[in-house]
Amino acid sequence: MQHTYERELCGRCSSEPTLVVVTGRVFDAETQGGLKGLVIFEARSKEDNGVDGRYRRVVAETNADGVYEANLQAGVNYIAFAKILGRDNKEGEYLAEFWENTHDGSEATLLNLTESKEGVDFSMDKRPVYENGFGGMMKNNYTNAGVKGKVIAYQILRKAKDNGDTIIEKRNVQTVETDANFGYEFSNLEPGTYIVFGVPSERPNVPGWMVLGGKAATEWREATRVEVGEVLITVRYDINLDTAKGERGKGRVRGWVYDKRGGIINNGKVEDRAQNAAAITGSLIVARDEAGDIIDFALSENEGAFELTELSIGEVTITADRVDFEPTSEVVTIDGLNTDQQISLGLIQSTTSVEVPVDAVGGSVNLWPNPTSTTASIRFTSTNGTADIRILSMAGEVLATQNVNVNTGETTVVLNTATMPIGMVMVQVINGASTFALPLQIVR
């Protein structure tokens, strides 16, 4: 049953917020047994306008069967996660679980509801049992003041390819919250090499990667590697966060972060839905002015979307970075005629090869006009056989398909986009052993 509540006028606002009811269950991933714990809903930190303070952070306690119920403000982006209460030695036995099905707090799926929702469940994984760990403090790099938020540890694994090159592959992920003294602690970690990402709960502090003894980096490859063995590490790994200048200009840049490979091949099989593979969530988007100072930032959200606001006139360099991927940058010019712009940032995964070189775009590979309204054409170098062409939403949903016979050489295919929804989509081409995807903006 769905419940939506509206209340009477209050003294300081025109009306009480519209509320929706969220229900679900917290349970052990292996036994399916209900767990006593907390489910926490946090509004995104940039949403200062329109969020009632009473519903900025909502905490619900589960019953003995793991069932909970919470009232949330309608139309607000929430990050949702579950953790086990400190009773009966349960504290620390389970990893924090973020919606939906991830231990990585930076890539949690946002929950934004206009009506009540059931089935927001959390399947809890137990921690590995090791007598090790490390910790530190998250703080402002310039004032040394403590900063509250979340800290994420990524285990990485170096592997050697047949040609001798070294690649880096992400493995396990854990997320913890800072304590009352702004400290963080990881325990029971699988031995290996880790990098650490700090996500502050309040601006102007900028998320960043821990660099021992230095200012946090905005690109994951610059992070200090923490070698974890069988015992506790006594070195304190403080995360010294940078701050944004917080300009008050009228410029705004909206966009999407996506996997340049298209990302819908799973185990060699093309599926009808890409399971969010085309979009990259949790990317750190940083805007820098001409002096190189950070003026705004964001973490890409559902469907890889981000928004940068209050940008001043001038050239702004926008960089997207996500663990496992190579960073990419684009320069946009904010002036009186172009205060509101849209861009798309494609990332290349570090651990795998890209079948179509990125420098081919605009040459042997092209998609035009872009933006478009009713039709678009895609050109690529084909091999004899068939080419499967799909238009995908940024969430990976197949919007249209087309299969054409092609010869070896240059091929151009016209796409019908008249019925496509407004916004960013991905055009994916599969021909022989080659797979690539390009972003296409639909306008009306």
C-alpha cells in the first residue's frame, strides 16, 4: 500500500513537504535471515534549496525480521545505505551496503521518489576475518579542521599482460563513515594494495584521493598505495581535502560521463539491457578556472549525469576521473551568450583495450549532426558481414535497433531519431570483432 502525506502550513514556510513512504528489508546475503540494523537516507549535499532540514538525513531502524519503514521528502535525491547495529557483537561483522547492491558509496544509485516505494532491500555481505586494518583523519588541507563524510577503500591488483605491460584492476571495495572526531578506520581487510577516496558531506570541501603527507589528489592514479598485510598498520593516512573557490557566476555546465566502449558486452553476449554499463556513476567531475583553481565539482549520478553551477565567465577546464578509467578533460568557454552548456565526457577503461581508437572519432568514425532532432548518420570502417546498431538510454535501456548488411570499407547508416526522448543517448555499433559507442544528444 502506498502512503503520501501532506501537512498543514508551518510558521516559516508556505507548506509542509510532501512525504513518501519507503519500505524494505535488511538481510544476510547468504542465509537471507533478517538483520537488526539501521537504514540511512542522506540528501545530496548540493541540494540546499527545497530540502526540509528534518528530511535531509533520515534514519530508520529495522525490526527483528530486518523490516524497516521511512518517510522521505518527495522529489529529493537520496543516497541510501544500511549498516548493522552494535549489538550482540554484530558491529563490524557486515560491510556497509549502498543502494543498489554496492559497497562503494560513491557509485550508489540515487533514490528520488514521487510516490511511495516498497522493496528497497539491502543484502548484507560479511566482512572477511583478518586482524589488520588502517585509518586516519579526514580534514581541510588549509585549516586542518576535521571534515565529516565517507571514506572508501579500493583494493587494486597489478597484473602483467602477455606483452609485458602492467595493468591495474579494481577488486574489493569498502566504505566507512567518519566518527565524532572525523577519523576513519578500516578493519578486516583482505591483504593487498589499497587506495583511499574521501567524500566530504559538506562543501566547499572537494572529494579526493589520499596522498600521504600531501593534498588529496583529484585523479586516482596519483593516490598513495597502502600495503595491507596480516597486522594493523600504525601509520595514520590522513586525507587532506582541497576546497573549491565557490564563485558566484551565472555559468552552468550539465553533462554525462560514459564508457567509450559502449559497455554492453557481458561475457561475449549482447543483452537487451546494459545494466547501467554505458553510464559511469561515481566519477569525480572537477571544474578549474584559468588559474587552475577548483571552482566547482560533482560526482556523476544516475545515468552518469552531473551538473556544475555558478561558473564565472572565462575558460573552464572540466575533468572526469573514475577508478579503473583514464581521466579525460574538456575546455568550455563561459560567456554572456553561452552561460548554459551541455557536454559528454567519455572515459577509457584502464584494464582493457579499446577496439576503436579514440582518435578515429571525427575521421573514420563519425556521428552527425550532433545534437540532432529527427535523423542522424553514423560512419565507420566495417568488415564484411552484418552490423548491429543500437540506440541506448544512458541507463542502458535499448531504445531502437537496426541490423544492416555491410561490406569491407567505409559504411554510413542513417538513424531515425524522431521518436527518441530528449537528452543524451548512446549509439552502439557491433561489427565483427569491433564494438564502439558514441554519445548523441537529442533536441527538439
